[in-house]
Amino acid sequence: MSMDNFHTLTQLLDNAGCQYKIFDLGRRVCEIDVEQFKAVEENRQPYPWPLQQHAHLSISFWQAGNTPWIWFLRLPLDERGLLKQAAVGDFIKYVIEAMGATLNSEPTEEEQEKLAANPYTFKPSDDKMAIFHAQLRQRLSLSSSQYYEHAQHYLTGDLGWEQWQAVGLQGLADVCARMKQENNTTLLRKGINKLPMTPLYALLGCLEHCELPQSLAERLQERLNLECEQAEPDLFLIAALLRAMAGIDAQQLNLALKAVLSQPKLCHPEVLVAIAGRCWNGLTHTDTAGEFLLRLAQTNDQVLFNQLFTDLVMLPLLRGIMLQVLHSQANPELVTAITQLQQHARSQ
């Protein structure tokens, strides 16, 4: 097969006899089903989780008995959310130049640098890297990192909750990625109430990218309710708790968002950004989406309104709902924000 015949990354990988796993790293770190990704590559469907009009991906691939290679890719999407084919073709050229079409030659240092310096690779943040590696190793049945057991031990409380300095972020991520194993869900549940702020934020940051069992969802909800009832609620903690609840059942998430959105004093921009960035599964009801956009309009930050609306309307799951809200709102504050959004779009 000549290199001109590869139009998609999965064709290239299949042809080279590789096994591979594909994750989204833009919004939440989560695996993408290979068949769904092939449909995206063939432009049969839009990319499911766009962020700033790009697909942020990791592709881990390996041949029998070899260590996985990992590419982190940021590929542009068109206004319909479809992958731009030219960019994919371009990246495939870089790969074939560096590794050959068989993908089994070890690229020289120079070729590796060339492959790394292409315009489509990106470096995920440290917290996303930690949970991505934890999830990948768990899915491939590889051992966890050297930090795992210490993090588990710390979460029992036996070392003392204030002894968190030696706990690695990677260890917490490993516990979260393996919450169905050993006693980990119980440890995490205990930690949500006991941890000092610094490790609590680190733990919540890992949970954003996990599907959560009911018992853990309830504990986060309790902690959120408690914070919302304070005379001076910590809005950054509320934002972190909401993000951590991204992986709970969509109906439950919807109720949690409604409760927060019903209290204007809790709807700080930080909280609204958290909802848009992680909790979009909870915005699938027109009334909740409308309430969210109203609170966003009430921040009087038109730039933020435009940015979050533009991002949410690109999500296939929310597109219809956002457009419905756009055309049906009677609330004057929201109407003003939407009018300005439309004027901004026209002047682009």
C-alpha cells in the first residue's frame, strides 16, 4: 500500500498490524470506541467532544510484545465539528517519514524530534497526563505506578491526613483509575470528607475523568450540599466538586446543576466554566441549559458568554438544545447577551 493510500490514522495502524487505544484528552480523559473514531475519521459523524474547535486525542499503539508508542494530537475541526481531512493527511506524512509505513522502525533522534515538532502534537497538562497514564495502564492490565501503594496507604488515614506532601499525584490517579479494585472506592469516599484542601483538590481533579459508582456520587453530592449551605461558600471548591461529579449518572448531574444554578450567588464565572468544561452531560434539558445561559449572561462578561456558548453549541450532544434556547428565550438579560453574541459572530 503506498503512503498516498492512507487517508486515516486507523488505516495506517491497521495496515501496520498494530493494536491501539484512543482517548479524548480535551474535556474529560476518556476512551473513544474505535468504531466511533473510524466513523469520525470518515466524516460520517462529528467529533463527539470538541474543545475550541479541535479534537485533542491520544493514540497509543503497539505491536505484539512491544511497549506502546503514544501520540498526543490536536486536530482541527470544521464548523460542523468534522475532522479536517487535510490535517490528518499531513500528520500521516510526518509519521511515515519518521517511522515508515510499518511503524516498527525505531525513529532516530532526529526523526523523533521532527515527529514531535509537527504542528499537530500537543502536551496535555500534568493532571490529565497522570489520569491518562493511570487509565491506560489499567485498561492494558499493566502494573500501576510506584506511587500507587503509598497513595492507598495514605487514604486509609493511618499515616495522618496532614502527611500528604509525599503523596504523588500519579498515585492518587492510580487509585481513581482502579476504584473497582481492592477497597479503593471506600478509601476515596473516606478521603472526600477527611482530606486537607491541597490533596482534596488533587483528588477531585482525578475524579473529573472517571465514571463514578453511586456511593461516591452520593458522597460528593453531600460535600457539595454542605459547601453550598455555608454563609460564605468557597466557590472554587464548589467548582472543583462539580467537575469531579462529571462522571455521575446524567439525571443526577442534571439535578445537582439545577440546585447550584438556582442560587445566583453560587454562579461565579469559575463555577460556570467548570460546568461547561466538564458537566455538559447535565445540560441536556432545555430548562437547565436555559438557566445556565441566563447565569452566564448575568456575569456581564460578554467575552466569556460568547466563548462558552460557542464551545457548547459545537458538542453534538448539546447542539440542538443550545440552538433551541437561542431561539426561544424570553428573559431580557439572556436576550441581550444572545443579541450581542450574534452581532459578534456577524462581525467576525
